Amino acid sequence: MRSRAKEIASVAKRIVDDVNSLSPEEQRRFLEEIAPELLVKESRPKEFGLPELEGAAEGVRMRIAPNPSGPLHLGHSRMAILNDEYVGRYGGVCICRFEDTDPARVDASAYDSIPEDLGWLGVAIHETVVQSDRFEDYYSVARQLLGAGHAYVCTCKPGDWRELKGSKKPCPHREAATSEQLSMFDKMFDGTFGQEEAALVVKTDLQHPNPALRDFAALRIDDTPHPRTGSRYRVYPLMNLSVAVDDHALSLTHVLRGKDHLNNTYRQEYIFDYMGWSKPKYVHYGRVSIQDAQLSTSRMAAGIADGRYSGWDDPQLGTLAALRRRGVMPEAIRRYWVEAGLKEVDIEFSWKTLYSFNKDIIDDSAGRYFFVDDPVGFLLLDFPDMTARAPLHPAHADRGSRDIRVSSGSSLYLSGSDVSRGERRLRLKDLCNVVVEGDALRYDGNDLAVLKEGVQIDHWAPQDAVPAEVLMPDGGVRKGLAEHGLSSAEGTVVQLERFGYARVEQTSPAIRCVFTHR
RNA sequence: GCUCCCGUAGUGUAGUCCGGUCAAUCAUUCCAGCCUUUCGAGCUGGACACCCGGGUUCGAAUCCCGGCGGGAGCACCA
């Protein structure tokens, strides 16, 4: 219909003109006769969260299809979460399918790290399939396509073949007889051809106006040893063959994928049609651009190799391992992607929004501690012996307090950035008021009314504070002093007051935290 | 060059299919006020959007046409 829009428009205009020549009353009367249901306006219930999936009422079978070339990162988490959300909503099965059909792009450790990452995300995997176990299935379908005249073995140079395609011309092998095709196909396996000397190509329509949809390669020869199958196989499927075969074999009902795969979907549909298979429903969502994050597997690997990054969980990286290490909760990531939905528009990722969601989750359980960055020591003058009773959490008095003893003649530390403000009077949080006298602090009572006069509150660290460092997402390290109590918070996410949230990763021999966000 | 997809506040989203209840939702962000102990916390309030131009209509975010803008694909990667 779309291609005949102009015709339709003129027909429609004629009809509309007819209808518009009637008065509103006549129109209504006429409509009551032919289609009274249209007079009743449907009320549309307001939808929350993800939109419904068409045809999902009976349950769904969906898949997450990672390429095992490295650990999962923030970008990958979107499809994992969305699939999991739908499987959870409608009931059904979520399959993890490793798409390892390019031997050069397989990192064996990813077969373990990806399920770990998915587990941490809270994504339930019911079945696992590895494509490199399934070569014979791909060969079998390829042979059927060949036998039915829907494919050919092409021995052109790839560039030549591409050029012919571009000008809508068949290559010399396209129309060869089926028997010849099948014997050429056998030769792909027996060593007759080297890499790029022969490929199986699926026929579509060489006259297709969309150049991306004219004949596509489906099987190729590659002598790179595969981490799982070694050199047992040298004929590898390209994604459009293996994905189509497996989506059918796994009886998927719905496929969620990025819209960069839109043309691949169309290509795969040719295979479904040729084989007489019924297709899953496809949903294409837009691209996400994630600023300020290193997500390129190859660049991350290079950075790890040259020491710029400490590993896949370096806080500078956008991997799930790094986010986990920093104290970002999987629930925050889930909420983010659910709110982003799966529209076809391209979107820009917002760290601020993710951090805000994460804060909602961690704030209630995060114990409060003093951490003084870039510490500057001050002598205490005229201090009575006193004990700061700083609440572990201001909203939960029942969790108790950090009791820190301070006495005259001892010293304490303020953060360099606070000192540089040059205030004369300060309130030490949860302790008392002071007057700054050079490199000393003189006790100035404990009346909270000074806050009304605009006196600032600073956090501090006592004389017996312990060294601590915080690894920052920009690769920096903030060194400072923390109150003793932080040593007992290992493994938890805390709020370093006025500094930000951080995960306490290690407390011995020294305290090391990884910064979460402000 | 060819093909396809998509344009609602800074960001994400609801509404678009089926025109009116939309001077447009919610979240985040930003700003202000409140709060006698942190906060970037909480509460209250505020700011900011229908890409542009025509058309149809009593009425257009919504339908039509034309622009403009953004993205993707045209791999023997996925």
C-alpha cells in the first residue's frame, strides 16, 4: 500500500470530500448505520513501565545473544534487562546464546564472565546454547537452501562480488546448476579453497532497491583456530545464517535487538521464508550513546595490556564488573533501562540519572563516615575533653553512633579544600564550634545557633585517623585520612560525608575505597 | 550515491495508531524557599519541550504534503 500512497490519497480525498459535504448530523447518522462501534471512544488505560509485547499473553521464549569477546558492559546490560523483564512479566524462558562464530573475536574467559555478569544483574537464564556446538545444523540448513536454489557457492573475490551486487548484476556462480552447487559446497570443506576463496551466499533479490538487502554471505572459510573447537571446523556461519537457524531452532517468540540490526532482520527473514518457518516478532530499539565511558572491548583489552587499566573491573571502565566494584547496584541499572524503554529513537545515556537511582537504593543502608581528603593538621586549643557522637546514619538513630574522643592539646585534620576557603569560624560536624587561628583551632562553644549566622559545617578526622585512599572513576586516587570506624565497613557501600558514596573494598593493610558517585 | 528508521524540556519518558478532557505526563537535572547538626538527604514551589513550513478541520503533538535535522545499513564482524 505504501508504494501506492499517492493513488490512495486521491481515492481517500474523494471519499472524504463526499463525507464532508454532509452535515455533522448526517455524518453521525450514517456512521451509526454502518459502524456504530466507532462512536464509542475507547478509554486507554495509562501504561507504566515497558509497553506490552504483541502476542505474548501465552508466555514468551526470548534470548540474550552475546558475543563472547569480553565481559559485559553497561551497553549490553540493556538487552539483558529488557529480555528478563519481559520473560518475568509473561512467563517463559530466557536463553543465553553465545554467538562465537568468529574465531578471531572469541575470548575464552567470556564464557564464564558473561553468566557471572548476568547473574549479578539478576537476569534469569533458563537455557544456555553455544553456537560453536551447532555447526552441523548450520551446514544442514545451508545444504537445504542450496538444494532449493536459494543459495549458491561463490568463488569470486569478495570485492568483485560486492561490486556486481552494487550494480544489481549476478556473479557467474549464482545461476549454476544445483548439482554443481552441491559439489562446490562439499569442496568448501575438503581443503580445495582457502580463506576468502569460496563462500555460501543466500539469494535474495538482486534488484532490491535497498543495496543492503541484495544477496548476502552466509558461510565462509576461516583457518583461525577457535578457542573451543580448535581447527575441527573451518567453515563458519555468518550471523544471518546462524541467527536465523537458531532463532527458529529455539522457537523464539520475540527478538529484541538494536535497530542497527534492522537490515539483518530483513535478511534473516529471507531464510525463514525459504525454509517455511514462522518468524518471531522483532522489536528494534534505538542506539544508546554513553558518554565518558570506555566500552570498546578492544580498547579496554589494549589498556589492560599496557597497564593503563588494572583489569576488566578498573573503575575507569564501563564494564558491569567495574560498576559492581564501585557500588552501583544492579537494581539501579535495571530501573534505568526499564525507564528508557525500547523505542526506536536513539538516546543519550545519563550518568546523573543512573547515579540518582543508585543513591535511592544505597542511601538507606550506607553508613556515614568521615574521610578527609588532602588532610591539613590543626592543633586544638582550649578544648574540653569531649566525645563526638556522630550518627552512623542520620535517619536511623537505632543504628548507633561513631563515638570519637577529642581532647585539648591533641590535633585533628580538616580537608585541604575546606581549609582553602579561609573561614574564620567553623562548626566541626557533630563536635563543636571553633575559631581558626593559623594552624590551630580554638574551642568556641557548642551553640548550634551559629549556623544561623552562616557558619559552615566541616567534617574532620581525629588525631588517630587511619590512612585511606579512594579510587576515582577518572583514574585518579584521592588520598587522605579516615576515622577508625571505616575499617569495620569492609565490603559495604558507605557515605564519606560531604565527599560522596564509596564502596570499601579493602581495609588491610590500608583502607581502599572505590568511589561510587556523589 | 542508494536504502531504511527516527524527530515531545538539558536528559529519558507518557500522549501520536483512534484529532478535542494536552496552556502536554512522570523521572532526572537546574533554581528558590523551608528544615537548630552532614548531605549532593527530606519537604514545598519554580524553570525548561510538541523540528520547520504549508494543508485538511470548528479544532492538530496527533492526520496529509514538503522541507530540515539526527541515526543506521549497503562486511566472507556481530
